[in-house]
Amino acid sequence: MAVLKVIEILANSDKSWEDAANNAVKEASKSVKNIKSVYINEQSATVKDGKMDNFRVNVKITFEVK
């Protein structure tokens, strides 16, 4: 039986929500090994001059504890 743990990460990007999620995984993988999945919990964006300029995600990252 595998033991899994979930952590919550906030990340952002000036390109897209997908890029923000990728940033979250990239940063988490620097200190967390065996990442198995990512759940996008929330998405938001800031607006500047009538356009979205900063995409934010709240993700839950699941990894296996060995």
C-alpha cells in the first residue's frame, strides 16, 4: 500500500493558468519527490487596462511518501 500526502501551493504566471500550474509543479518538485498528481483548486486573475495580466492558481499536489 502506498502512502500519499497532499500539499497546497499558490502560483502565478503572466501567460496563462496552465503556465501557473506548471510553475507550481516546477517549484514543488525542487523539494518534493514522487509527485503523482495535481488538482487545480481555484483560478483567479488580476486585470490591468481591461486585460487579464496575472493568472493565479491554487493547486493541491499529491506525492508518494516512501
